[in-house]
Amino acid sequence: MADYCVLADVKARLDIGADYDAWLAGVITAVSRFMDRYCLRSFAAAAEDTKYFDGNGATSLIVPDLQTVSELIVEDDTWAATDYILYPLNDSPKMKIVVDPDGDYSVFTSGRSNVEITGDWGYAAATPAATNDLADLWDACVELTIRVFKAAEQAYQDASAAPELGQLFYKKAMTPYIAEVLNKHKRRFHALN
């Protein structure tokens, strides 16, 4: 699995030397996997692979993030591209395959592992980076990594005080900005109906 930022990105913002490199590299990986779990998807670059699904006897099949389909086989029958429609129509990634009513088939035949789909699986063509369309995810990964680093510097305490101001500060798990970015990219199943 890919990490969504690199050590140099984090170190540039923290302005630190090499003392924490190994530890920070592990934190970057942990933060990247946290982002995957929170968003219910992986942001690694799309890659061609073959995946198998159980046919459900219905006209639609929910699938993981998909960019393109190069081959769709149901019960040993290879479907033409005119036999199915990828949804959402005007957006990527695709998350649902629907039987085209004008095609040669009527349903995804019920059965265990009888639907074979070869295609480019993934959220986007590239992994998040500062210079691409997923720069907000890259930035969220950098910021979350820095939050973990700063929390470690403060013995992971969740509150701090400013006695001269008479105030007590409580940390949030995520900043509103990070929550907004992750929620923007979170997989939403209700939109697939």
C-alpha cells in the first residue's frame, strides 16, 4: 500500500533533522492507513487487477473503486462493453456496474465468485501528491503526521494549560480542515442507489 506523503514533506514543515526519520516513516504509513479506514477506500494509484464477486441475481453490482473495465465475465460468458454501464456516469471512481437494458444479459447471475472483473482498480490514476488533484489528501496526511509527532513531544497529553491566561486547552482528534478533507473523499454507499 502506498503512503500519501513522504518523509521530506513532513520534515520540511517541522524543520527537523534525521533523528526521527524511522519513527516518522512509520507514522506516515499509519496515518495513510487511518485515512483509508476512515474514508472506506484506498487512495493508492489505480492498478490493473482481476477481482471476483458473488453474482447477486440483480441488475446491479456494487464494486470497490474502479477506473476502467477491460473484461467482465459472468458464469464464463464474456460481456461486451455494451452489456453494462459503469456508475456514476460523469465521475470517477466508478462504484457500481448496472446491466444495460439494451444489452444481451438481464442480471448478474447468482453464484459464488462467478463474476470476474479485470480493470484498473483504485480511487484515482495517481497517489496523492502536492502537485495533483489529490493535493488536499496529501496535505491532510502531512498535517495528521505532524499532529502525531507534536502529541508525542507532549507525552500524548490531550489537554494543556496556559496558566497566565487561566485557560485549559483540549485537543481534538482531527482539525476541522482534516475532517472536511477526509469527509469529502469518504465513500458514500447511499449515493449508489
